Amino acid sequence: MKTILFVTDQPFWRRENGAHQRSWSLVQCLRRNGFQLTVFYLVEMTHSDEAICRHLELPIVKFNSQGTRLRDRFSRSLRRAFATFSKPDPSVENQDPAARNPATLETYRWPMAPTQFKSLVKSLRPDLVLCNYVIWANLLDDFPVGRRRFQALVDTHDLLHVRQQQFATYDEAHWITISKEEESAAMAKFDLIIAAQTKEAETIRSMAPHSDVVIVGHQTELSADAPQIDSHQQVESMLPRIGFIGSDNAANVDGIAWFLQHCWPEIHHHTGAELVIAGSVHQGLRRQRFDDHPGVRLRGFLPNLEDFYAQIDFAINPVRFGSGIKIKSIESLSFGKPLVTHSHNTHGLSAAAIDSMIVADDANGFTEAVLRLIHDHDLRGEMTERVRQVRESELSEDSVYADLLAWLRR
């Protein structure tokens, strides 16, 4: 049995956003396939987190910053890094998480982290070290490529320098400031780089030519009693119910705010339909005063995705920027829901997956597509059948993780 040390600062077991969902699914796949996994968690855990991890039987090694007396500048750096990933307080109005100063790779050179990492490697003797994002590449500085007794992997999630540029195009702050050269240097420290989609994999191969690269999309974790896709099934409501789910990041807030401003008034006026918005994105809508629209129901965070998708007949994804694999698009396919989406959210998806959606980039086209799905029950049924075929052919564990598992087992 191979052992894996998973290095992360993300409480992925909460499954609160797309990155969490991706990491959760990856970890579950590795455990199902016989890998023994220990998590080195680099931020403070809440009592609730500790209880969840005990219930999941997920071994956690918590970061201990008190190994030595920290110099003042290190203490400030550590506090800033913790603040970067702290959840915004929903009781505080106009608290925009993107308004905080963005981090850099230097932000993640935390005192005592390399020392504790070296100690863990010595005691656990892992076969593999898997870092969540390239931000933790600095932990490998004492373990040069070719001279270490483990293989080092990184799940990129996104091309961070590309994502940063896209956010800047929409005048939004990104959580980290990083250049292509900095990201390339960090990637070069890994034996294997996990790309989220084909186009990004091509770029990564040019950035880190001496590392292996595999593509791992996303498989939505469904419970054993998840409902089967039925093209004739409809949520019991007078009109089809529309849904959007997302975390409180700038891309999600921008996308759903755009839809509410430019599409929803006409849709609701002509149909009286209901829009269900779930996830912490409602916090961003409240900051921008977009939380009071007729026919809109804000559900907040839902711990179970199945509860959300069971409430809706079809989904929308009007997000217009960001990189990586499009988790929301894949989730709608996984739960058998037709989708109206901006073309940005088709990046990295197959032709068959894209063909199962309605793609529209301007407000008139998006509005017309939503109205078509509201009025045309047969169209919804046809799209649901296409979705079912895509899920069966492309979203199984074998399809999503085959190349990664083959690399790990060789």
C-alpha cells in the first residue's frame, strides 16, 4: 500500500466551494483505490473540523507554529496568511474578501512549516507528497528533484497567473499575485503536475518541461441513494425552478449579479419563475445590494449538493472569468440538470458535454435560452437525456482519474 502525505491549507472536507469539492473527490478516489493518506493541514482547525475529520477517519497532522520563538516579521507574515483564508464574517456589512491585500508566494514561506514538514517526511516515510496548489512548493526546497525518497505531486486547480490576469480584466482583485515565471519555477519542483483541463496542460508542459503532466477533471461525489437521471422527471412546482450555486468569490458574484441585472427582470416579468441561489455567494450579492429581486430565493450554504439540485429543474452558470475546470458545469451534468451557461464555463469540457448545454454570452441570448427552457418541457427532456449520456461516458471514476492512478501505481 502506497502512502500519501497531502499538504493543504484548505478545509476541503467542508465542501464549501469548487476547490473544496475537487480536493474532496480526489481524496476519496485515492482512498477507495488503496492509498493510505495523511493530511498535513497548515491552518488552525475548528472543533467542528476536528469532529468531521474524526468521523471521516481522515488522519490530520495539524501545523504547529510554536516550535520556536518567531521573529516579529515572521509573526506578521503568518497572521497575514491566516487572514487571507479566513472566512468573512457575514454579520459585517460590506466586508469584501477580495479587498484584502493579495498574497504572494513569499506569504506561504511560513515559519516552522519546513521544519515540521521535514519531520513528517522522516517519520511517515511517504511514497508520495501531494501539494494542494503550487503555493506549497517551498516545502520541497530541502528535497531537491532526484535526491528525495518520495515523489512530489501538485494539483494546480488553476493556472494562477492566468486566473490573476482574468480577474484584472474585470477589475477584480485576485487572492494571489504571481507571475508566469514564478509559477513555472514552483512547478519545476514537482515530479508530476496535475492539470485541470487540456488547454492548461499544454501550457504547463511548456512551463515545466522536465515534469510529468496528467489531466484530472472532476468527478462529483454522489451518495449511494442519489436519484437517477430521469428525462421525464420534473420538480413539482407550477413553473420550472432555476438554480445557481456558488461561493463568495469575485467571479461568482460578478456572474450572478450580471444575470440578475440584465436577464432576470425580463424572465421573471414574463414567467413569474423562481430562481434559487445557494452558497455563500449571497454574501457578495448583499455587499453589492443585489440581494433583493422578485422571485429570487437565497438559500445560503447547503452542506449537501443533492439537496440543492433536487430543488431545481435546470441550472444557470453565467460566470464570465476564472481558470481551471468548471466545477459548476460538471456538477449540473452529474446531477442530470440541463444548463444554460456562458461559453467561458465550457473550457476543458468535451464536445459532447458542451452539446448537452445551451451556450449564450450576451444578455439577450442568455435570457432567450432561459425562457426557452422554461416554456419547452420537451427540450428540457431532450437535454436531460444528453446529460445522462455524458455522465455515463465521461464522469465515471475510471474516466476522470485513470491517467493519475496509472502514474501513481507504476
